[in-house]
Amino acid sequence: MLKRTLLGATILAGALATAGQAQDKPDEITIGVATFLTGPASVFGVPARDAAEMLAEELNAAGGIEGVPVSVNFIDEGAGGEAFTAEYRRQVEEEGADIMFSGISSGNCMQIAPLAEDLEVINIMWDCGTQRVFEEGEYDYVFRTQSHATSDMLALVLYLLKTNPDFQTIAVVNQDYAWGRDSWEIFSTALKAMKPDVEVVGEFFPAFGAPDFSTEISRLSAMRPDVILSTSWGGDLNTFVQQAAQRGLMNQSQFVLGLGESSLEALGSALPDGVIIGGRGDHYFDHPEMVGTEAFDGFVADFKERTGAYPIYSVFHMVQAFEALEAAYSKAIEANGGNWPDEQQLIAAYEGLEFQGLGRPVTIRAEDHQGVEAQLVGTTVQSGDYSFATLTDIMIFDGEQIMTPVGENSIDWVSSLTPDFVDEVQPTTFD
């Protein structure tokens, strides 16, 4: 914590020395946004791009941030690691990005965090889920405006144990990269801590972007596990579910899709009743606590009209990044006596920031820059109200209860949980 303490002292000294002095407003705030624009993950990344464009337009139409408009430049995460980091650096050094929103891939986030620190540019991790970023490193310029894999996975485990406590065997099919491996380690560790008698009968990690899951499906059909987990996402998840449904596997085992909210509309009738679905936060176009509010209903309707689809959790995460940006500037300007803040004052404003997107309020912890948000989990039903499955038996878990405490390692923390934890955590429930 020494580096951050020294930074805080520098910020305070600077604020005292310049109190009452106005920082010149810039002509605009340039935001560099990393998202998948090509490849199988674009089914997830393009809606987020559409949301960023829409949010920037609406923000500028309302006068920008204290009269300063925002502009958005995009980086394609689908270009690959080397090209991605090179373009990230170019956005900052040549295009003059004032702040970066990056990114989706957990692997990319692990690369970007130290790069942002080196470039001394504020980086908002607007979507990536790896818990390792802030548990393995300490950063002054890097923040996350949503939860990470631990609360995502813990909500799924709790939901599964509350609704289907008697299962005995489980298998996993996850993408073979940081998110797929890390999310399974968290899920399986938490599950064994709260249900010690569970048996893992299969672990499959097909390559990212795999077009064919027939081998995995054949082996799962023979194994007949009680539960099959997948925290895959984007085109990979859609392909796996479609092929599993065609082979009847989804009628054989209880499926748990940790990121399934993002594929409800895309999968249409392929997703049967009874699948447990997570949304990486309390994100859902029919959120039971948000439907009926002007901001939520208006955004969902506008996004549907603009894109032809309902918003998914990557879209809601982009909303949170923009809401946090506005809230941080507002907080920094107020702390600066109504004057425009410098970068260090904006950093100070992000620490401990409380804001609200289109779900329950979110807090960015001052100690480690990690966002804490609620988690929504439900079960699919083909009700006929839509051309795709929606959610019933929804539970919303409080983020604080299921987020790794400051300074602790996620695996160590979840391994210390006991079966009593299932009853200790009481979510809000909706039919």
C-alpha cells in the first residue's frame, strides 16, 4: 500500500497548493474503448460498442460533462494480443486518450493493467472478470466498475445449492484461457467448501473459439453428471449450447451457464426450461427491481430500437463505466471547489466512488479499486412472451456478502467458507 499512500499524499499536497485555482477545461474528453469487434466474441463486444456510442451521444446532447463533450475511439480486442497492446499504446500516446475503458478479455486485462500504469493513464476495467488483477498487483491508475469472478461464481454456487442441493456429480466445459480456468477454480473451490461430498467427474477446456464440441458432448453424455457448468461466453457459449441441445444433453443434466444472460436472445428456442443463468452482476433486460423506472425502461427501449436487440450484461457494464465517469468528475469538481480537476484529483474521486447504473448501486473500494455490485441469478423458462427464454425464480445477492474481502486471496477466502454459508446469505427472491 506504500505506493498508493505516497500518491495520496501527493494528491493532497497538490490540492492544498492549488485550492481555489481553476484548471482549464479541455475541449473534449477522449475515451479509448476496447471491445471485441471481430471474431466469435463480437456477439458480445459489438453490443457494448453500440452502447458506448449511444451513451456518448446522449451525454453530449445533455451538455457533456460540465460542458465538456466526450469522444469515443474503439480498439478491437479481436485483433490479438500484440496488435491490441500496440493499439492501446497508440491511443494514449498518439491519439491523446484521456481515459481508457479496457477491456473484455481477462487475459488482455492482465496485460493492460501494468501498461496503463506505465503510461500513467486512467484505465477503467469495464467488463473483464479475472480476480487476479488487483489480488496480484497494486495500481494507482486502474479501476474496475463491476464485480469480478469470485462474486460471479459464488452467486451461482449459492443459487445451485439453494435450489438443487442433492446433486452429487458435476462436470465443466470452459474456454481454455484465463477466465475459463480461473472461474472454474473459484466455482469448484467454493462448491467443495460448501458441499464437501460433491464429485467432479469431468473437466473440459476446449480452445477459445472452438467451432465443434462433439467430443465434449459425447463424453458428457456417457458420464451423465448431475450438473454441467459452463462459464464460457459469446459465440463459444452459443455454439456449445446449440450442439448440446441438438444431442439431447441439456435434458440429461442440470445446466448452469454463468454468463448465459448474454445469450438468451441469441439462443432463442435452443435454450430449454430449467437452465440456471447468471448475468455477471444484477444485469437483465427485465430486472425485477428496475422495470418501471424511467431511466431503465427508457434505455432498454432506446437500445432495442437502435440495435434491434435487448441489452445484455456487456451493455449494462458499459453503462456503469459511463455512469462512474460522470460521477467521478462530479465528485472531483465538487472537491476542487467547482473547478475542473486534474488527473490526480480524478483518480482520488474514483477511490471510494458510489454510483448507480441500471441495477443496484455500485461501490469502487478505495483500498484496492475493485467494484462491488449485486448478482442476479435465475432459471430459464420458455414462457411464450418472447421468442427466447426468460428468467424465473430470480435471486439477487448483495455484493458485499459475496465479494472477496480487501487484501485476501479469492481462492483462500472461498476455501474457508462452510456449508452454513448457504443459509447465512439470504438473497432477495422473485418468482
